[in-house]
Amino acid sequence: MNAIIVRIFVFGENQEMREVTLLPGLNIITGDSKTGKSALLEIVDYCLFASRSTIPKGVVEDFAVLYSIVLKVSEKYIAIARPSAKTGNGSKAFIKVETSDQFLEGISADYFSDLVPRPIKEVQIEVEKHLGLSVLDTRLDEEEDKQKSSGKATLRSFVPFLFQHQNLIANKHSIFYRFDDYYKRKKTIEDFPILIGWETSQYFLYRRELEQKQKELKAHEKLVKSLKLKDEEVHTRLSSIIESYYNVIGRELEAGLELPELKKIARNLPVFSNSGYADSNLKGKVQAKEAERETLRNNLNEVLELLALLETNSTLTHGHAAQLRFLEMTSGLESNGNPFICPICQSTNTSLSDEIHAIHHSREELKSELAKINVYKEDNSLQIEELRKQRNSLKLLITKITSEIDVLDEKDKEHKRMKPLRDQAFLAKGMAEANIRNLLTKNGHNDLSTDIDELRNEITQLKIKLDGFDLKSKIMEAEVFLSKKMSDICNKLDFEEELKPGVLRFSMEDFVFYYHFNSKDKIYLTEMGSGANWLACHLSLFIALLHLNCRTENSAIPAFLFIDQPSQVYFPTKYREVDEGSDKVDENVRQVRNIFRVMVEALKAIEDECGFLPQIVVLEHADEVEFDEYVRKRWKKDGKKLV
């Protein structure tokens, strides 16, 4: 997702304001300790709807009453603001969307004063829609309790990809921000395919439907198995029915007949003449059932129409765009600039030219504004799912009523045959035929077999639809891409020569990171020595993830990364604190410079492939002249600082 931060604001009392401007590419905020550098990371996290504030207590918190960040998402700007926790309104937030950056000129806290503070979850959902993140239900089974499931995918799941704190950037025990919380780690891993754009609401709709159909198939197959009679039992029951009927009509069933012969007799019982008449009560029941079925069919047609409209909703915006283009082509007003002359009186009319010019100008401004609002997704999968349930329920009811009508018709036909005769033989024949039909037909379970075949076909079609998402190959392709990028970046950094040659690996399924040494040994981060190795691994992984994010078309993850004090591995106290003349200092400085150089090269590679420049924000003590063009702020304890 082409989304970066262009401003960070801290508003204090009496219109006081602190501001940091960030640009695409590398941004360096450099300065002494305790000048507010690390607080910037926490401010951004807070404005991205963290449940609680982790902004350091002290001068920043004492000063601030309102924090704000401005995201640039393609060509639109999203201003997010959140009151300081000390105000008691930390559970509220503000949002405003702009199509130009002109609002940033002379901005103050008054910019948000006309807005109504809203619950942070409500504002968060609005921001997620602008980022293209709109999957409301990630359950794989519709019977799963929504309250106990992982629920909807949220932007809080992509926060671990955006920040590398100073206590994390060279940590051998942990890689991702807030992964010490098991549930947050699990949620981030589960949501990643959604965040990166591989899975959509339709994917989970298919998964839940597939799970339900597989359960139905299993239940049907179990039922068929439980109802199926053995041939010996069918033979015994069929013999009993035919014998009972033959006894009534005075005939004797031949002994020792095999099952096929019994079936042949059962299907050719003596035929009685048909001179009966219809039973008016049965006719009325049939008519009532037919009327009920017709009502259900009308309801089904309405549901199918609504379902078709919702399922094609995603294409409406394309149709709307086509209409706009058609209007653009057909509604043009052309003028060569010359005044219009009345064909009757030959007088010149300049006002008409002015009006045409004004209309043309208004059209161009409207086209420009519409083009900037490019992403806004709405998830209607729950409505589709509910309508599909209604559709299936109506189909079942219609099938049930049709079966009842068939039974009534059969009874009506039997009644017509039985009534004129009014004797025990005809009644016995009818009962025998009904019992034979029930025994032979139901033991074959024709209705259930039809349902099973239909379910198997539906399951096959759902699997084909899910295969269209091609999730496995996307994961495999991403892992190969990350491995190559990480290894290339790591080889440019200060990584231990004794461990080369090797390849860095990262599993997208469980987020396990390791080093594949000599093509056979897996070395995990906790098994490596040297802070330089840990730093190289962290930087390689996160820059590679940033590249993967930018090259994935439908990703909802913003294209920025905060890295806090990567030079600490080489300067654990103060930058250049030891003797300037020592070889150790020269080597340490060289490695810090190299870190910045690798970042610049990686960002350029992303821009070349993806067509836009993402953002890396480095919060550092180091301040090298070579990278002066990337320095956005220089803060000193006794000079300028955040607060």
C-alpha cells in the first residue's frame, strides 16, 4: 500500500505546537538522548489506535494535549488525531480526509476543533477502509462463536511490521514488536494473508461454506450407512409383505425364491381396474401446498435477485468509472476562443464564451477531485452469507413441500383406485405396494444419494474457487522472495564471515526466522553470537518485508518503517565517545555509515520495481555528513528538541 507519514504533530496548551515533517525515502531524526526521538515512534503507534499510550512520561506527556499524524494514501491525505491520555479522552479520536496538502499550511489544533470526537474503534474502522482493509469475519467455520474467534482483521495486526524499537533492533530473543503477547502474535500471523492482500472477505465466505458443506456431506453419508439394510434383511421383509398380500387374494408365494425374483414379483402385483374419483379433501390439501410452494418460490426469486446484486457490487465502481469516462467523452464543450455572433442581428455575445469557459473549468476540477479518492472498500460478505443461508433454506422448504405434494398425489391416486372397490384386497394391494416401494426405494436412498451427489459437486466447486486464490503458491513465492532479498541485504551488512555462505529464511506460516548454514544446518537467532549479527538479521528481514509489502498490489500495510537507534551495536553509549584516533572507532563509524547506505540502496530498488518510494524513519544518535540530505531534525539537550 502506497501509504506513508507526511507529518507528526504534538499540540500543547495555548496553541503551542511541535511538528516533524517526513518525506518518502530515508528520513533521519538525529540528536542526543532524551530529546524526544524515540517518543515519535510511540506517538505514531498511539495515533494508530493502540489500546493504551506508551508515550514516555515526562516533558512530552506534560506538554501534549493532542497528538496527530497525517497519512498520505496514494493521492489523498488522512489526518488522525487523538487526545493525550492525561486529558481523560484517550478513548476518542478525530479523522478528516483531504484531497490536497494545502490544509497543512498554518495548521493548528483548531483544525480538529470543529470535528466531533469519536470512539477510537469507530475511527480505526474508517481508516482501515481507506487503506483497503475490510474483512469483517475471519472465521473458517460459521458455527464458531464470533466472540471467541479471532474476529475481523484490523490494522493493529500490521503494527509489528512498522516498528523496530531500540530494545528490539538487535535483540536475539525477539524480532517483532509486541510478540511477547501470545494472542497478539497469533492474531498478526493469522491476519497477515489478509493484510498483504492474499485473502479477501470472499475467501473466508467460501471457506465457511466449504466447512458447512463438508459437515453436511459427512452427516448424509453417515445416515445412508446407518439406514442401509443387508440383502438378507431386505429378502425377509419383502417376502413377508408379498406373502401377506397373497394371503388376502388367496394366492401362495413360491418358496425358495431369490431376492431378484422377489423384487420382480413385488413390481408386478395384480392390477385392479381404476374407476375411482378424487377425494375433495386431498385435492384441497394439494392446492394449499401448491399455493405455499408458489409463495416460497417468489421469496426465493427475491433472495436470488438481492444476492446477485450484492455479488456484483464489487464491479459497480468500475461501471461508475466507465460512465464517468463516457460522460467525459460525450459532454465536452468546445470553443475556439472566438466570440459568438448572432446569426440574425450579427451582434457579438461574449457572455456565452465566458459561461462555457467556466463550465469547462468546473468539469476539470471535479474530475481531479474524483480521481484522488481511489480506495474505499466495504465488506458485504455477511449480507451475502445471510442471503445464501436464506436461499438454501427456501430451496429445502420448496423441496420438502414438493415431496409432500407428491405424497398427497400418490394418496389421491391410490384413493381413486381404492374407493370404488371398497374391499380388503384392494386396500391390501395398496398397502403392499406402498410398503414395497418404501422398502426398495428408501433402502436405495435415492433422495439422499441425490443430496450427496449435489453436496459433492458443491464442495468441488468451492474448492476450485478457493484454489483461485492460490494461497499456497503465494506463500511459497513470498518466502523465496524474502529469502533472496534478506540474504542480499545481509551480505552487505556486518555479518559474521565464519557463518558464510548461508541463506536467511523466514516462514510465512509461523513467522519463524532462521539462518540456513551450509545448506543443511538451521541456526536460529538465539543461537547466534554478536550484536552485529542480530542487527544484520533484523534489518534484512524488515527491509525485505517492506519490499514485499510494496510489490504486492492489494496490500493494506502502510509503506513505512521506523527503526530506533541501529548504531547502538557499535556505540552502546554515545556516538564517537571513545578516542577518535583508534582503529575501532573508524571501523564502527564505517559500519554505521554502511547501514544508512544499505537502506538508501534498498529503498531505490523498491522504487524502481514498484513505481513509488516507501519510507524508512531512523531515530539515531549518529549524524554523518554523507547523509545530511536525509536528516529532518537535529535535536540537542541544550538546544532544539521535540519538547
